[in-house]
Amino acid sequence: MTYNCATNRGRMPYEIETEELPLEFEDESGDEDVPMSYDIATYPSDFTLSGISQMWKDGDISIPDFQREFVWNIKQASLLIDSFLRGLPVPPVFFYIGDDNKNLVIDGQQRILSVVYFIEGYFGPEGIQGKRQVFRLKGLGEKSPFWNRRFVDLGSTDQRKLKQAVLRAVNIKQLSPVGNSTSAYHIFERLNTGGTPLTSQEIRNCVFMGFFSNQLKAANKDKNWRLILGKAQIDRHQKDTEILLRVFALVGNVDSYEKPMKEFLNKAMKENQSGDSARVKRFMNRLPDVLEMIIKAHGPKPFHIRGPLNASALDSVLCVLFENYGKITQNHFKTGYLQLLKDKTFQRYTQKGTTDAKTVQDRVALVRKYLMP
């Protein structure tokens, strides 16, 4: 996708990247973690397998987006069922208990779904053609009394034994601070030791699942937002969604901002998880107009001020445009932003300590000076 025009800052004709490459940001500094203390309760629960199956059907067990795929083969799942039938020990699963008392799976998805699938009678989710494989126990050896059996093929005694078998869960619940249950984020972050570590926004979308998360993902596809980012493809690690969240979090809250930025965004995601607040509705309603104004005034990639995308320039300018929606004209924005880019103080504010509270507040104040009529 090539755009044969140039910005009004005298740039050469530009191209919007369509390759599936990571979104490139200008390096930001100064967002070191600030230690936070939580009061966490950890306690065991013993669930029968019939109870686990029912909890899954009722939606009381939730699996984060990044864990959605069931990867065990039928032999692995069969060996687990065989262990329950033979009374062999099975490792516990880990649940994070949210404010809604739902059980968010931290570890144990494969075990839970293997149980659910076997009792249902079908292995794995539906395929492309809408068909499911019948779940027969495999890999046990033909001499096993359970070889090639479905759940319904088991005798009544074995069915009861399986349904009454116990899977232990280790439950994790935040007790304090009350109303700021962001510990789930940090627990996931520390347990995130797989081959490809999750990014901050990927974790947020797991632990703060809700309508707001879906709205951010939808807004991230806006054509003008993609032009501003200079990348047509959605970033697979959701860094573009995180920038959008960052703008939302700062609008109206610059004076109360405290670092680290990561925790500031966690709180914004948690507080607006349902996505039905007036704040969310106002932001989403205004977003298309604000993005269109930016593109009409400066064309694509206006915040790539030194090469890669500068998130600090982007968040401060969009914050001011949102807070003064309807007051700043396109022409005033056009000339004011060009003058802002020449300001050496603004250049410094977008290079060093960019997430320090004073730098964020001073940067936004300087943007107001140039953009406000």
C-alpha cells in the first residue's frame, strides 16, 4: 500500500509498511518498575472432575486469550484420564480468583480441557468443517481395560470413579489493596517464562478481559490510526493497542499520573474493564474525528519525528486534542504542531525520562501552549 504524496513538512513520498514486522518505536527511557506491595491469599481447593466440567459449561472457568489453543494430542489427554481412573497423582492447576469470583487459569489448561472433552465425548474443538473427533482413549496399550473406550463406554462404576476423582487447584486471590486488583498482571508477568515472552498489553488483555479490551482492539483497526502509526498490519504483540490505551489513560488524568507507566496503564485497563463508562464512550466517539484531523493536517506518520514512532510526542498531542475537542481547528493544529516540533524543550521531553511524572506533565503543558488557540 503506497501513498504517492508528501507531508507538508517537505518529506519525500512515503510508504505505509504492509509487511508483518514489529512496530518500531523510538527508545524510551525512565520507566523503571516501582515496587508495589499486595496482600495475596493462596489456598487449595479440591474439585471433582464432574464439578470441573460443570464449571466450564457455566463459564466459571476462564482461559486467557494467549492460552486459547489446545495443544495436547489425544495420547497425552488419554494418559491423563487413565491416571485419574487408576488413582495416580495428577499435578494441581492454578487459578487466579478475580473480583467476579471467576477462575482465571494461570496454569492447567491442557488438563482441564482434557477432562471436559472426555466427559463430553469429543476431542478438541470443532475443525474447519465443523466436525469433532470422537474421544477414545489411545496410547494405553491394548491390554488396558480402558483402551479405545469413550466415556459412555466405561462401566457405571468407572464413570462414577472418574466423575468423583479430584483435581486440586491452587487458588490465588488479592486481598489488598482493595479496588486495585492489578496483582494478576504481575503474577502473569512473572510466570511468563515460555519460549516467546508476552508483552505488557498481551498480558493486560488476558487478565483484564472485557468489553473495553475489545473496543481497543476494534479502534486499533481504524484506517487513520494505521496511517498515523505508519503500519497497515496490526502488530502481533499488540504494541499499537498499548499506545492507544496510553492515550486513553492520560486524557483528563495527566496531573494525577504517577510512574511507572506500566502500572498506570494496568489501572486504567482494570478500572474501565466493562467498557460502559461515560469516559470510555466519550473517548471512542471522539477518536475517529481526532485521528482524521491529524491525517488531514499532517498526513501519515506525523509522530515519526526522528525516524521511528515517538510515543511521547503522540500521547501528548492526542491528549491535548482529546481534552480540547471542538476547540482546536485543523488549521491551528497544522501550524501549531510544526512550531512545536522546532521547540528544543519539546525535543528534550520526547527523548529522555519520557515517562517521568514531571516530564509527562510538562510535555503536555508545552503542547497546550502551542496547540491551544
